[in-house]
Amino acid sequence: MSAQVAGRDTRELAWFKSSYSAGNGGECVEVAARPDTVHVRDSKDTTVPVLTVQPQAWHAFVGFAAGHGAV
């Protein structure tokens, strides 16, 4: 099974792992940003569906998380 985003194979995206991922088996995410969408996936299982949000929503989420010490 391969994850797809609007007909596009997600392997074409440039994925970046969170800098907080220490490789110790914790809960990690990867993000791939495009001009019109931000894609988020589980770095431990890249075969599961990808969460896709608008850049404005991602920016608001990151700002909220940073303000609460989660990022």
C-alpha cells in the first residue's frame, strides 16, 4: 500500500523529521511543505494515510503549540 495525496505519490515529497525526534522510539512526525498544502505523517509508519492541511492552519497549529511549550 502506498499513501497518495490528491493522486500524487507521497514519496515525491521532501519529508523533514521533527528536530525533537531523538530516534529513541518516541512519537515522531515528519512534515512535507508545499506552497498550497502541508503534509504530516507518522515517521515510524509511513504507509498510513497522510494528514493534509492548508499552510495557514499549520502555521496556526505550530504557533499554538510553541506558545504552550509543546514544540
